[in-house]
Amino acid sequence: MQVNETTEREIIDRAEKMSDFLKMEYLETCLKKNIDISAEKYCYKKLSELYEKKIMYSEAIKNISRLAELSTSAKDKSQVFMKEAELLIMGEFYDRVDYAFKKAIEFSAKEEFFEKKRQLVMLYKTKIKMLEDKNKVAGLLTIYEHLVHLLTDAEKIEAKKKMLVLYNRLGKVREFILLKKEIESMHGMV
């Protein structure tokens, strides 16, 4: 594909006339050319959005990570890292979420910590709803294991009760017994 555009405006104008897959190819090609920094940022952001829309989370994550590298303000970096955390959750790359979240916190104001933490919890809960709708028991258990450390004490008890049911459904007897004892000691019931 021939690319002569070098500015963000030129790239946007040409890309708007394309289908999603053609736009993805075009933007990838633009990134191989000598384009200005704002155009480069646009390409990475738009590619991430397009890949997310097509449920191609690995590619979306790669592009949002590159956008984070190019972002200069702390606010932009924080927003981009939170978006990366969202994509990691949607793509079920839970082991990498904490790192992206820590980076988002690193670039945000101290008073935003609890807001960002709540935002992350809500992202996990959105994914939980999706997995519940599909009855993905093992996936639910995995996400609860990653989510539980972010919750308040009351929320932890509820999450652990849900984990108890999931352990039982999956036949994980040892984990079930250990968690049941832990919940009983925390709450005095179950």
C-alpha cells in the first residue's frame, strides 16, 4: 500500500474512507514511514481501538503499549496504562494487569489512587459478568483469584464465597476446604 501522508490530519483524512481491516493495514504501513510524532500516536491509538473492536487483544495491547512509550504527560501515560490494564483483562492476560495498574498509579496524582483502584475493580467485574454469561467456571475462578486482593474486606468475603462455589464446581476439594476454613475464621459463618 502506497503511503505519502506524514501528518496526523492527512492520515486521518485518508483512513476515514477505509474499512476496518484496510485501515489497519494502512495504519501499520504509516508507522513504517517517517511520520510526525502526533501521527504516530494517532496510528497506535487507532490501531489499538480497531484491534480491540475485532477482539484481537494481543495486537491491541501491543499498540497501546507503544502509545504509552510515546506519551509525554503523566496524565496521558496514566490513562494509557489504565487502558492497557483493561485490554489485558479483556484478553485474559491477568498476570500482567498488576504491572499496568502500577504504572498507571505511578503517573497519576496520589488522590487518584482509590478512583483508579475502583476503576480496575469495575473492569474485572465487567469481565466476570461476561464469563458468568458464558458459564466459564475455570475462567471465573482465575479472575476472582486476581481480583480478591483489590477488594475491601466486605467485598473479599463475598468474592471468597463465590470462589468457594467455583472450587466446589471444579472439584478442587483441597482448595475448597482451605478457603472454607479461611472464610469461617474471617466471618464466623458459611
